Amino acid sequence: MLRRKPHTLSKSEESLLAQVGNLSQAPTTIFGMLNNADMKFPKVKNEKGEEVELTHGRYIQFLESRDRGVREAAFKAVYDTYGKWRNTLAATLNANVTKNLFYAHARHYPSALEMSLFGDNIPVSVYDNLISTIHEHLPLMHRYMALRKKLLKVDELHMYDLFAPLVDEFDMDIGYEEAKKTVYDSLKPLGEDYRKVLQEGFDKGWIDVYENEGKRSGAYSWGAYGTHPYVLLNHKDNLNSMFTLAHEMGHALHSYYSDESNEYRDAQYTIFLAEVASTLNEALLMDYLLDKSKDPKEKMYLLTYYADQFRTTVFRQTMFAEFEKIVHAKAESGESLTPEELSAIYYDLNVKYYGADMVVDKDIEMEWARIPHFYTSFYVYKYATGFSAATSFAKQILSEGQPAVDRYLGFLKSGGNDYSINILKKSRRRHVDAGPDRASA
């Protein structure tokens, strides 16, 4: 409360800000209606030559096609459609940025970025260090693009080739019971106490497994203090669903340990920390599968799956975070955010992030227009920091054993009893001579 005091206004001013709360949702609401309801995509031909209506859900399926013509057609159709709405979409994004600047100014924050980070008490240096660290490691991303180009055997690698499968047909048919056993075995490094709770979740009705009428799509974990967590899956018998099971049970056990170890007010952890526990389980599962695999094709399939997780969760989300930072900085300096300016910023970032082996198609300049996360500003960086922290934890657990496990379980039990950065600092590896203490990505 004391920390927030400089940004808490008088009673009348707070009342006025509360009254404009619904107005502030307008950019998000308008974008959602346009993107999810009003925008219609054309039909494209699938691998069989049949004309199929393009939708948000089918778009990634088309990009994963082995038929390059199908991938290209879907890619161009999507961004051609967004391009026709460029002025409206630029206006809605601009309105969202203007809203952020209004609240930052009204509450006496130096910038919209600092206002967004303030709630979790995250220093701006964490955001900046994430971007600069990823910039330092862009040669790895460029190397992966060169490898993808080589494995696809194409003269030019295009943006619509990013989701194309790199190995021949390889089906991993994994039933739910097998998925549970594999996840249980893969998490052995976390110790028997962790696995005992995991088994309880498997056996005692924590999980709603299969798709059902009226059930939300995707996967989800939540619960109320005083009850065990609940997990909603829409399980399919494949590799992705097995990783989803590991992921959601990571969230569930994080909630379990947080609730068990804290009073109600301190039990809820932040979104900044949430993806650490889920992604760590995925990292341990991947290590287990790679160690167990004897089939070169299977190992190749797993490695490409993991590499694409790094590409999409660490590099791509950081690119999104950098786009948000640039756009807000320009608005704060009084520059106008025209469709042309937004597209130029976004295109140049793609050129930087994907490197010389990628033909950055002009169409991709409109991708900013279809990212709903840009309406929850300065949020996406948490995916990259969470994935990075989880990977670091997993490496320590596999190399150090029990001391690292104890630190990690301490992390899970911390809930929200301290600021997120402090919880991570307490849980990191202890060095005899660590040098100056600094928060970094």
C-alpha cells in the first residue's frame, strides 16, 4: 500500500477514473468483435485440392501442411484480409496505446511500460535485459533458420515455412494412460513427494480429460483456496497432448504447494511466475524422452518440437515485447502511429530476428494486426522470462540433484508471499562469489 501511495489519487479523482473504466475497454472489445466475429477469410485449397474456408483455427493447420502451395495460399489470404482492414486495426491499436498513456500520466508513472510492470514490482531492467539478451543470441535463431532451410530442401525460406514439418511422417500415438505414466516417470528428478501429489491428482478426480459439449477449448488449470486444483484438458492421443498434461499439472502442483504453504492472502502467485512451474515439467519430459529414444527419426521429431518451442516462446514473444516498447515510446514522444509506421516497425523487427536465410515476405508486416496480446500491453514478455527461468531450473535440477530440487520446491511453496523477482532470486543457484546482485532476464 505504501509503495502504491504515490500513484493513488484523491477520492474524487479515483471515482472519475473508475467511471471511465468501461470506456477503457473499448479498444479491446472492438478488436475482439472485428477479429473474432466480423472478419471473414476467403476459401483456400487444401492438400486434396478441395476449397475450404480459412478460419483462425484452421490457419495454423494449413501452415503445418507438407504442401508448400497450401501454406503459401493460407499465409497470403490471412494477411491480405488483415491488410484490407489496416486503417481500422491501426486505429484500435492506437486507441489502446493512448489509453495506456492516459492512465500512466493520470497516475504519475514515468511511462506506460513502468506502469505495467509496477504491479508485480518488476524493474524495467528485467524487460530491457530480456530484449538485449535475446539480441545477443539472435545468431542462434539465424542458425536454426539456416538449418530449417536446409532440411526443407528449399532455395528460399519464406515466413510461411516456419511451421512446416522438418521430418518425414512420424506419428506418436500416445494414449492418456501412457501419457500419465510417461509424465510421472519423467518427473522423477523432482523427488517422491512431488510425484506423490502428482499421482494423487491423476487418481482423485483433479482432471477432466476429454473434449465435451460446452467445454472450453484448449487446456486450463485453476482452483479455489482450500480445495485441490482442477485441470481441464481436451486430450488427443498425441505428443502435444502429453506435453499439455505435463504443463497443466505443473500449474496444478504449483497451486497445491502454494495453498498448502501459505495463508489465503499470500497463496496466489503472479502470472510472471506461473509459467515457470508448467514449463519446467515440459523441459524434464523432453529430457526424459530424448534420453529414452533410440529411433533417430523420433529423436529428430522431438528436437524440432523443442526448437520450435524456443523459437515461438522465447524469441518470438520477445520480438512482440520489443514491438510494444517501440510503439509506446513513439506515442509518448508525440509521434503518430499510422498503419504504415506500425507495419514498418514490425517488418524491420522480423528482418532482425529471422536473419539472412529468411525471405521476410512483405505480407508479414500486417501480423501486428492479428495479435490479441497487444491489447493486454506489456504482458507477452512473461512467456519468455518464464520459459527461460524454467529451463534454468531444469538444468540445475538435472545437474545438481537434491539441492536444486529443494530450491525449486521452495519456489513452488512461496506462492505470492514476496515480490516475484525476490522469489526467483531466493530460488536460484547459490554461488560462493556471485558478484553484485542484479535482476536480469
